[in-house]
Amino acid sequence: MTNALDQLIQIIPDHPALHIMHFMEVTTPLTDKLVSLALSRDYEYQILCLDTTQADSLSRQYATANGIKIRPITLSRSRYNLQAKLYDFVFVEASVENKEHFIKTAYGAMKNAANIFILLSAENTGEIETWRNVLEENFFVAFSAFELDETQKVVSAKKMHGWGG
């Protein structure tokens, strides 16, 4: 899977001052890859953790790491970020029950033409069509679903430039 994750994050160009947002419940190999990438390229990497114990642990672990920010969060919030339209890439490794609310709320945090990647376990691939509908109804284009490896699928889309606020 490490090689598959390397290929996934190759989508992130080596441009200055990129911002990455990551929704997660527990640390995964993707977390480690994104931390390394953010530190090596001086990107901002915002980890929004649904588990407060995990968020506390990560906060201590990356307390001195420049550009790595950890926040505990619940998906029912009205905003996921402190500043609007900041993030170029959004990764989702958390279980999202209210997909409509999640996408509408994440939309406000994303720059125009930002990419979202939703990682699904093989058991949840039935959610792909639901994600497609929610994304398309909320001004996302270039929908794609592909196999990351034998255990995970990725749903990706791009925030449509200049539409929907």
C-alpha cells in the first residue's frame, strides 16, 4: 500500500504555499506520508481528527513541527476551518454519515479547483454512487473512483471553479 499512497500523493504539485486538509479518526500511513510531504515542501497540513485522544497525541507529537496543525473536530460543525477557501487538497479517511452536510461544509474551506480525495475501505465501495451524487449536486466535477489497492478505493473530485459560492 505504501507505493499506492506514494502514487496518490504525487498528484500534489511541488508549488509553494500549498494547504492540505485531512479528516481522520486514527493515524494511517497516509498521515505519515502527508506529514513528510508538508515538512519537506513547507506546506500547511491541517489534520482534523474526529478522535480527541488521537488529536491530543498528534498535537504533542507535532508540537514543534512548523506547518503541521492538529484540531479535534466533529463533522456536525457548521465550519471545518477558521479561514474560508484556504485548502488546495482535502483528504478524507473518516467515516462520514451525513455526506451532504460534510461536502457543503468542506466546500467552504476549499479553494476554487481544489481536489478532494475520499478513501473508502473495500467494504464501503457501495458508497461510491452516493458520493458521486452528493459531489455533483454540490458543484464538484471530474468525479472519479479508482482502486488504491486491494483494500481501498478512492473517490476524487474537483471543486468547480467559480460556481456555488
